[in-house]
Amino acid sequence: MTTRLIPNVSFVLVVLGAAGLVPPQASAQDAVVLRDTLRHVLPTAYQGRNRGPEVTDHWSRKVKIGRDGRVSLGNISGDMTVTGGSGDEVTIEATKRTRGDKSELDAVQIIVEENTGRVDVRTEYPHRENNHVSVDFVVTVPASASVEMHSIAGSLHITGVQGTARLETISGAVTAASTPRIEVAKSVSGNVELSGTSSDGDLSASSVSGSVRVKGVKARSIRIGAITGSVGVSDAACDRVDMKSLSGSVEYAGTLVKGGRYDLTSHSGAVRMILAGALGFELDASTFSGSINSELPLTIGGDAGRNGRPRGISSRSIHGTFGDGSAVLTLRTFSGSIVINKQ
């Protein structure tokens, strides 16, 4: 486990793994550390924030790292915004906020560690539980830099960054635009919204309590999951797709790739595919308490009904093909319907 000021939010994998969304990769010890951190940090970050007028303290710094450098941001409480810009410097603007005593602002430190081609920024809180400070960051990085953002209580926003990006928070939303090389975007309690992601790599996005929406994605593979929220992908072209929700709908809208595999699963929600183009596919679909419907003429066991529509199209389990069957669709839901539409 990588040592950080705050726990690595890869613990999200533990929770999602328990629901069958992703393989567990964190230890039981990580979960205990996270539990204790949430117990002691999250409540104190918000206790008493309305008991008096807000007091703020502004802080700024510039660091030269080169155009292809790496930037790591770690925060306890507060939002973080990263924007890709020109030049070879990282510009860091931070605002400390509290409704407590001004001495609380002075106690919270912003640490900047510089190495060749890399800068690490983090907040350090005093070892007591009565500090109510949140720190908001606004950071500009070279457009081609790579960025990592980790937070416990705060939303993450990134735009215009061309290097790789990893975004993980416990309590807060994650949004990204025009950042094509996102590798990970995860929240425990918050929505995840990505747009303009296009690379030859893999994309993983998830939320435990929140929805996940990805628009305009081209990637080798995408893996998207939610427990109490819907998941949706639109304007997509991917070779491998794995989408799951425990209590929400699952929807994929885009093109299929020859030889591609598309697995969509929901326990208590509808599963829908909206397909562009005429690429054929092999379908394996099943639902326990819903129906299966397709606007595309499926052939089931080589036996088609009137008007080219296959017999049993509304049954609860179907194995059929459309066209040459060059892609594979596996659609599953327990208490919902399965729908295949033409775009």
C-alpha cells in the first residue's frame, strides 16, 4: 500500500468488490484505517461551521516542473479544481476556511514537496479533533502533465489536462472534461461525470452512493460500477465494456467494435443498449421479472417469426444473433427489463 497523508482511496475497491462490482484489492487493515479516519476527520471538518462568521486565509505558490511533469494533490476537507494551461509551471492557489477561531487556519499546513519533474501538494492537520478548517485548491498545471487527486471530504474537478489522470474522493462529486487519459475516477458518496475521454488505455469509474455518467468516450476498455445509483455511457466506442449497478439502471449508447464484448448487469434496474451502426452481435440476455425487447431483428436458433421478428422476443431468457454476430452482448437484470434500440 502506498503511503500517503490520507488513506489511498483505492479502498473503494473493497466496498465495490463486496457488491461484485470490482475485484477487491485492499486489505482488511486498509478498511480499518479508513473507518477510523472517517470517524475522526469527517465530523470535525464540518462541526460548528455555522457558529460564526467565515474566516479565510489565502495562500499561493508556483513550482516549475516541466511540461510532462507529474502533480499529486492530497486534501482532507475542501474542493479541488485543476485546469490544464500553458508553460511549464504549476500554479497553486489555496483558500483556508473556518467559522471557528482564526488560530485554526494557522494550524493547518499546506505542504509542497518538489522533486525533478514532480510536485506533491497536501494538507496537514494538527493532531486534535476540534479543527474545523476546509481548504479549497485551484491549481493550473501544464496541459501535458499527469495529475493525481485524492480527497476525503471534497469534490474534484479537472479540465483540459492531456496527461494521465487519477481522481479519487470519499465524500464529493468527481467531474472531468476534455481530459482524455483518465485512468480512474471514483467516489464513495457522490456522482461521477466524465466527458471527452479518448485514449488507447483503460478507464475505471465508480461510485458507491451516486450515479456514474460518461459521455464521449473512446477507450480500449471501460469498467463502470455503482451500488445505489445508475450508470450510463453515451457517444461511446470501446472494445470491452463492463457496467454494473446494484440498484439502478444501466445504459450503453454508442457503436460496437468487431470482436468486442459488452457486459451490462443490474440487480434492480433496467438494462438498455442504444446502438449506432449496423455491426452484428451475438446476444445473451436474461431477466427474472422483466421483459426483453429489441428494435433490431434477432435470429433465435435460426427461427424468425413474422416480419423478421424472432419468436420469444419477450421471453425472460434469450440467446440470439443480429447480422454476423461479430460482437458479444451479455445483458442481465434481476428485476428490470432489457431493451435494445437503434440510435
